[in-house]
Amino acid sequence: MSDKNIKKPKNKNDIAWEALFEKYSILENIYEIGYFEIESNSINEFRESRLMAKFDHYDTLPTIFKQHKLSILPISRKI
């Protein structure tokens, strides 16, 4: 059996991103207009945005991003 067939337990980022996608209807917005903008304050409601948006490798990409072939792109460095 391949490692790809083994379902990994959800980590804190997966859980938080799923909650964000649900709360803000992110997928629906992406399908409607092609993208979704979210501010770090909104991400921080669930988990620290600095941790939530750090994807160094494909393996660290949240499951919901992999499932829907999504990525994240910073558009500002506001503090």
C-alpha cells in the first residue's frame, strides 16, 4: 500500500483553515470571482496568521488547499 493512501490526522492548521473556509465561504468566492482576499486579522481569529500562511513545502500545504489545488499569495505586508 502506498503512503498516499494512508489518511493522516488533521493538524492545527488543517482544522483552522477548514473553519476559515466555512466561515467566510472561501471556496464559493473563489469559484465565483476567481480569488479570495483575507486579512491576517481574520486568520488570527482561528490561529496565528504567521503560522497559518507559512508553506515551505508541498507537504506543509493544508489539506483543503491540496484538495482544491489552491495556493496563497501575500498582497501586502501591513503591520
